[in-house]
Amino acid sequence: MSAFNYVMLIDDDEDDREIFLTVIRENASSLVCNVAENGREALDKLTHEFIKPDLIFLDLNMPRMNGREFLLEIKKFEDLRDIPVIILSTSSDKETISETRQLGAQHFISKPDKFSAWETLLRQALDSFVVN
């Protein structure tokens, strides 16, 4: 499915996290996925636990530190700023997509309603990024 060994999911929605993890388990069982419920928790893990994922999946609307704030913060750390970030959002607003790209996100995925669509989108997202 991908050349990745380790990804991070940052999302406050428990159902979305469970779907994401199920898709990963069923399609890329060797992939390790660390989860954070908001940007603050993720940033703490990334800076204090020496976690460096190959790819980050990031929700936008979360408490404590939202996705936009997280994108701004991660760019302040030399060892973290080049990690590819894929936005996962219920929004498909062109302005939001443009804004997150300007903030450093590499890709934007609108969260689908169906499990099969999740599988397809995550597979495509993982396959489109290659770890050096």
C-alpha cells in the first residue's frame, strides 16, 4: 500500500479515528499509527516523545489547538516542518483548501461518508507520498 512505516492521525472525532484506524489495519497492517485528539496533544507528542511520523493526517476543527494552528506551530520546528501533512476535513470549501495549502499542507481530503470511500482515499493518499 505504501512505503510508510509510521503515520500520525490528529482528529478529535472518535468515530473518524476508529474508521481511519480500521482502514489502516485492513489495508496496511504493518503501518504504525499514533493518534492525538487535538493539535496541542500532537505537538506535545512530536516534541517531547521524539515521535517523527512519515506522514500526518490532520483534522481542522478541534478543541485546544485546531488544524490551522497546528500547521503554523509545526513549521517552527526544523526537524518537523518537512513532514507531509494531509488535511482530513468535512469541509470542501475552496477557500479552506487554499488556506491550508498556504499554511503548508500538501493535500486536502474531504472526509467521505462511506467506509469504502475512506479505503480508496487513504490508499491513494498513502500511495501518492514517497518517503525518502
